[in-house]
Amino acid sequence: MMTPVRYDFTGRTAVVTGGARGIGRAIGERLARDGARVVVWDLDPKHFDSTVNDYRPADIVATDVAEPSSVEDAFARTLDVVGHLDILVNNAGINGPIVSAWELDPKIWQRILDVNLNGVYHASRAVVPHLLERGQGRIVNIASMAGKDGNAQQSAYSVSKAGVIAFTKSLGKELATGGVTVNAIAPAMAQTELFAQMTPEHIAAGKAKIPMQRYVSVAEIADLAAWIASDECSFTTGFTFDASGGRATY
């Protein structure tokens, strides 16, 4: 068995949005295991189960990333608790119903974009001035292969994740000389709570697109996020790393 790679996040602090469960929880747990103090921002903190692996964040803040004022309040509280911020993981996201684009309720379309795309913007907007003032930082955005491929019956989700990829490129260029890197991860389908929002047919079709013929694990995504957030990833910014099992289009 391979010895797990460890990164030294001693003295570093991280915010993980949507960190109460799923991919966000796995990333927070991984960062904490390597020494970071982790603050979770989540719309429903009750979803966090502190009995699993004895992982306890420094704080869990009820946050709606779609609302700028909620994000600003969460950031102010985070600074009160941990003093400063080094790492922002923009993970919060929703899937929405599996329906054709013309059948999707416009209010649901807007909510998906508000959470998945605007939430990344709101959190980054709140945190970036602080990171620039400190002259260092890492932003890791969780996108999706849907943002590259454009999944049928997931138009809003695909659009939102494509937007995250584009925002990552733009913000990465803007911060390139400020000591702050901005990168994204585009996972293939992972078995998380979002499966509850999908039909069995859609889940099977998603797996069929993956050459490795399995789902990516949340631990594998967390391992990649930890490397991107580490000092070892120092000369890459504005990039999207695939975690696709071979399902890569560009």
C-alpha cells in the first residue's frame, strides 16, 4: 500500500463552502488532517456529522453563498474565529432536476446559477482583498466535467460549471502577480448526496461516459484539492484539472 502524501498546512486556515458533507466535507477533512484550521460555510450545518472520523472544523457557519450579505457576514465571523485566511475552496453546489432545458422552471434555473456560479463569485469577491493584502493564498473552485461537455438534461448545471471554469481563468490572470493562485477541478460523476436529485438512467449514463468505468471518489477529489492548495502547486493558475477517469474533452 502506498504511503499517503502529506502536505504541511500548519498555521494555514481554510474555508470550504458546502463543506458539511460530500466532496466539501472530504476536502475539509483532508486539509485538517494535514494541519489546516478549517471553517465550513454551509447552507445547512445540521448536515455535518462530527462523529465520522472525529473531524471537527474550527467553526461551521450557516451561509447562503448565493447571497452576498450572507457571505460577507460569514467571512467576518471567520476572521474573528481563525484570524486570517489562506485557502478558499468554492465547493457549494446544487444539481437541480434532470429535465430538458425548455421544461426547467426559470426560478430553478436562476437558483442553480446563483449557487453554483454566483456563489463562487461572491465568496471570491469577499476573500480576495484579504489574500492580496497578505500576499499569498490559494483558491480552489470545484467545477465539473459537465461544464466542459454540456450534459443533456442538465443545462443549468452545465452552464453554471462552465462559468466556474471561465471565472477561474479570468481571476487566475488577475491575481497572477499577487501571490494568489486560482485553479479548478472538473470531476466526473462522484457518488454523493447529489445522486438523490438524479434519475437512475442519468446516473447510469454518466458512469458509461467514464473510460475507467467507475465513479471518482470524494477522497480522490480531496487529494487533488490538497495538492492544488499546497506550496507544491506554485506555478499553475487559471487552470482546470480533470478528475475524469479518462473522460476529457479539452
